[in-house]
Amino acid sequence: MAECLFCRIVSGELPATVVYEDDNSVAFLDHRPLFHGHTLLVPREHVETLGELSSKLVGPYFEAAQLLSRAVESAMDAEGTFVAMNNRVSQSVPHLHVHVVPRRKKDGLKGFFWPRTKYISDEEMEEVKKKIATALKKIEMEK
């Protein structure tokens, strides 16, 4: 899908701060994160909703989401993560994606009316990427 923003990121046509990729999916930092480390996991194949994802990819896709959840929590020294997906409604890009957001008690998030933040610089975004990549390597070595 040439007009899909996430397909263009997956293909390398548009830049993104990629923190993880495998044969089936790509994860990159959200450019308007709820908190630093907010990561989006997208399937390489263009599908808009979970219902459209091939059944053979559901397992690997959610294994990647599970891995990212552990890595983001560790990398960002968080107390937990919020893992979420929208299907059509509230889906800002019509390409399936899972949000992995680091959480802390009393972090101010209540319900779904959450303010977005910004990274101060590309360097700060790159530093967060390195933290998540390091945590991913550690988790993969523990397998």
C-alpha cells in the first residue's frame, strides 16, 4: 500500500527509529510518545485490523509484542507496560499496530485521555532506541 505511512516505514521509504525487526514485524519509537520508550509494533504485511492478520502470523506477532513489552519495561526502568491495539476506531494509521508504553504508578495516565510528549532531539530518541535494543538482546540471550 503505497499511501500507507507504516508500509512506507517498513519498506524503508520513510525514516523511523527502529528498535526491533524480524521476518514478520517491525517496531519503532512513536514520534509523539505518551512516555519515552512508547513503541509501535507493526506487521510487515499491510493489514488494517487484527482480524485481517493471517492466523499463521498471530503467534509470531504477539511473541514479538511480548518481547517488546519486557524490553521496554526493562530499558525504561518502568514498573510495567500498557500494551494496546485499536481496530479502526481511534486508529490514526489504518495499519495494524500494537502500542507498548512504559508505565509507572501515578504517571498521570487515566482512562484514554492522555497527553503526548516529544523527544527533545533525534539524539535523545536514538538513546532510547539503544536502551530498548540492549534490553532485547539481554532477553533473547535469556531464552
